[in-house]
Amino acid sequence: MAAESDHPMPQRGVRQLRRIRAFYAVAASGWAVLAAWEGWVHPGSRPMWLSVLFLAVFTGLLTMTTRWLQGQDQDRAGVREVRTTPPARHAGGAPWFVTTATGRAGER
């Protein structure tokens, strides 16, 4: 059995993701301000559309890291169950490999 301190993601990686999430938030807000400014001064210009593009990129990165970290927090809190695959069922073939209770009773 795994120790209680074992996590799916090392603590160092989670800390780094939290730091980069803060960077993404600052970058997204900065690009939002710049896109608004360029849209006000030069509507429809190339710098405005480039600012909007970078705003979309950093907003997407911020969203992905936030959702991923929320999933890690839920895993650590025990909210999410571990997914397991159901046992394989034998569909037929060898008579010595009977998996159903009816089949076992019929053997006896």
C-alpha cells in the first residue's frame, strides 16, 4: 500500500503550477488592458488584434492550469474516486473457464 504522503503529482510540481498560474493571471490582465487601449486608440489595427490573440492564449493557459489544480485539490480531498476497469468476462470457449454462478452450479 502506498504511503500517505504519496500524491499523484509531487508537491514541487503543484507549487510550480500555482506560481505559473499567478503569472498567467497577470499576463492575461495586462494583455486585456493593452487590447482595450489599442481598441480605443486604433480600432481594428494589427496591434489590437495581436493583443487580443495574446489575451486569448493567456486566458486559455490560465483556465487550463486552474482547472487542473482544482482537480488535484479534489483528488487530495478524496472527492474523486479512483477509476478501475471492471473484470474481464469470458464470453465463451473453454468449458473449464466458467465465470457465472449458473455455470458453476451446472458444473457440479
